Amino acid sequence: MVSNVRFPAISVRQPSADLIVRGTLKRDLRSRPTRFRGWILVHASQTFSRADRSKTDAGELERGKVLGLVQLEDCVRDGEGWAYLWKRPRRFRTAIPCRGHYSIPFYLPVSLLRGTPAAKVTPGKLTPKASKD
């Protein structure tokens, strides 16, 4: 891994976090855009949305843990919101307990990631803002 001391992460509510690292959810709708692109950790939030809680057995899905990593390929306008386009998901054998954060991305120490697929990739980064001509 690159000598960074931090790795970017995104906190996602369940069941979406699980679906992203499985590769089932390739397009995630969000309320705001991000300039981040590349490898990012997927953290399962402690909370469920009310709609998702009624559809899912909350006890079966891990929460408050990093489940794996995925590449955030792009962020595109989708109606009134934004679609995050995910590819190349990698689920960790053992989820890593940690606190999440609402920032996109937030950062975790690389020391938490030893022995995971994240130790073998270069973390993604924020892309520069497009200049207005």
C-alpha cells in the first residue's frame, strides 16, 4: 500500500452497505454529489432508514463496521439526486468495528486494514473541481 496513514471511507446504511460490497448494488442514489473517485472503504452505518428497517431483519446485518471496499467510478446527476456508480467490490472476511462519519469521504488509519484487500490497493482521492471557462 502507498505510505498514506489514512484510508478513505464512506458510511452507508444497511442493507445498502451489504449490497454494495456483494456487488449487487452498482448504482446508489444519494442527496449530494462527491468529487471522490477510486478505492474507498464501505462502512455499515449503525442506523437503518425507517423504510429499510421494515423490509430487513436488522439483527442479521452487520452495523458499525467496515465491510469491505469498492471503487467509486463516478457520480452522476440522477433526477433530483446523485447516483454513485460502484465497481470491483471486495468484501472483507472479517468486518472491522469502527465509528462512521457523515463526511464523504471520512478517513480511517491504515493500521486497521492490515491483512485485508485494502492493504493491496492505492486509496482513491478527491478530484479537482472543474474550472469554469
